[in-house]
Amino acid sequence: MNAEDKIIPVAIIGGGPVGIAAGAELKKKGIDSLIIEKGAVTESIRRYPKRMKFFSTAENIEIAGVPFATGNVKADRNEAMQYYRKVAAYFKLDFALHTEVSGIRKEGDLFHIEIKDGPALRAEKVIIATGYFTKPRLLGIPGEELPHVHHYYDEPYAHSFGKVVIVGAGNSGVEAALELYRHDVDVTIVARGEDIKPTAKYWLVPDLKNRIKEGKIKLITESSAVSIEEGSITISNRSGEETALPADAVYLLTGYLPDASFLRNCGLKPDPESLIVPFDEASYETDIEGMYLCGTVMAGVHTEKVFIENGRDHAEIIAAHIEAAAKPMKVEG
């Protein structure tokens, strides 16, 4: 299906859980699709911390009506990757993996999908389900590009008996801090607010609070990173007082954003501040006829508002809209 002379019924950009859900819902209606993913299947989950557990229950991250069988209430990263891969295999979905889309333009009734380092593809419909996890929210501070600075956390072993500073007190920061501490790492969390974020996983909060109380994890509140140097990070509190903290590694776990430049390259017009793209709330179709948004990408900077558990509903609604558009109109009388 990657030949330029073939026309794809529906091209789905993004091979995460929501992209797979869209492909499965279309397949249930007899509509073929090609899922184009610049990484591996469920690349975003693959980049999660290796022992991460989902906030949602397994039942709430099921897709396409396929039960998520697990011995635990909440699934972990490995179980999720296995589950979504099995759903894709069950529905015999087609993938173009490690294939990066650089832009999309509509000419007449067809979409021309530009592939980086490859021939263009053509499709009748397009669903953008790119999520947000591939684009870290940068701080714009000196030293952010240094090799000991990371925007993703995976496992603790590289940092044992060293000093790590985590900027960000949300889910990612809390989980990383606890795991690093348990692997003999001297951990400091830098939080902009007065405490860790209230959205942090509730079952982790008492554990973290107790470790802070014992002095085993340090929490510096009402502070922001201002620069990063080799072996240290400089932070500033609300009074403007700066402090240099020793750091063998720095994790900037400050969140992620949709790729606005990619959306613009698809002919869409994300708001400069919110990054929200206009779409029909009944069908999730954008102002480009035949192009849809599915999942977290539609939430702009408010990535906390859309998860797998509501993104899967978008997939079902979009598939129904595409099916309805493909059916010939009945003439009454």
C-alpha cells in the first residue's frame, strides 16, 4: 500500500492506542486503513518508564471492544504494549512503521501525504492521531541541550550512587523520583508550585511524602530552573534568589505538547497559544473536509484533558462519520 499510484481509503497518522482504535473501528465497518507511524507500534508507550503503571484501570484503556485481560486492576507498560499489538493483529491492521509524515496537502478529493525520505502516498480520508508525547515542553534555558539532560525517564540503573535533579512534580517526576531513590540515587525534585501536583497518582503520593519527611528525597518548591551547567543546575525561587544544585543528570519532566509545526504542515491552523485546532465537536472533522483529529492531539496544550479512555470514543465516532459519508444518499419518493 506504499506505492504512489495506490489510493488508501483512510490514512491514520500515529500508531498509538488511539490510532489503533481508529483502524480497528474502521475495520469493523469494512473500511481499510493504513496506520503511518514514525516509530514502532505504540511508540509513545514504548518510551514510558519500563515499570510504569497506568493511572486508568485496564478496563478503561480497552479499545475496539476487545477485553484487556490482566491480573491487576491497573495495567503496566509491558502489558499495554502486548495488548495493543494483539488488538492490531486481531483486526489485521496495516502499518507503515518507522515512516515519518512531513506534511499533508489536499488536492481535489485526495490527500497527498508527504513522507520523509520516501515516496508520497495518497488517501481519501486522513485521521491525525499523533498524540503529544514526541515533543517535550522545552524550558528555553541555557544548557537544556547538554548530554546529561533528559526529557524522558526510562529506568534508574544508569544513575545509582549519583545525584539526579528532577524538574517537574507531576506524575512523571513523582514516579521517577521514587524509583531512583530505591536504586541508591540522591534525588531532588524542583517544583514550581507549593507542593507536588494534585494530579499525581494518588497511590504514589503517601510514599513520596514519607520519603520527603524522612529526608530521603528532597523537594524544593516555588522554584524554577534558570540554567543547566555540566555537573549542576541553577534554580531560582520566587524572590529571585538563585541556587546551584549538584547534578550528574537532570530530568526535565515538564510535560509534552502537540507538534504545532506538523499540524500547520497539514494545512491546519492551531491557535498560537492553546495549540487547539478548530474541529466539529460532533464528528471531530477539521475545517479541511475529510481530515479528522483523534485523541490527545485535539486538546492542544491541555494534554491532561484527553486520555486513551476518551480518545477511544473519538475513534468510534470518526469511523461512524466516515462510514456515513461513504454511503450513497437515499432518494425519497
